[in-house]
Amino acid sequence: MAKTRKSPAKSAPQSSNPKKSDPRKDSGAVKESTKRTGNPFALKIPKNNPFSPDELRDILKTMMVSRRLDQKMLTLLKQGKSFFHIGGAGHEAA
């Protein structure tokens, strides 16, 4: 029996100028923040914020301690000094 050779499938023609969207540029929040401060990472605290500056600092400190504790526990697990690890990184503000 003779083997038949299949011709390679033709791929769809690709556009010479594909439009790629950058989510950082498409975000209205980033545009608005950049307009106000020139810094895309700046956060605007709402005027009806129920927290005092001291309370906000305490909340931030708690979130940072939580993240650091999570990192330390993962390090102990990798060293074999811990039995299990339930990660919480990324859930600090929830």
C-alpha cells in the first residue's frame, strides 16, 4: 500500500497590524488617577471615608503582617519545618 502524503494545512492570513489592547491604558480608573496626580499608582481616598488616618495605618500594618507571616510559613514548609500551609496571600483586604 502506498502512503499518501497530506499537504500541510494553510493557516489563516495574519493581519500585518493586529490591534492589541493594553489593559493599563484601557482602564478608566488609571486614566482618571493619572490625570489628577500624574502617578498611575496613586489612590484617591473617598471623601466619605469612615476611617481616620490612624485606623488606615493600622489596617495597612495588619495586612502587611499577614502577608509577611504567610511568606514565613511558606519558607518553613519548604525547609521541612512545617507540615502544611494554607496560603492567604492576596486575601488580606478581603
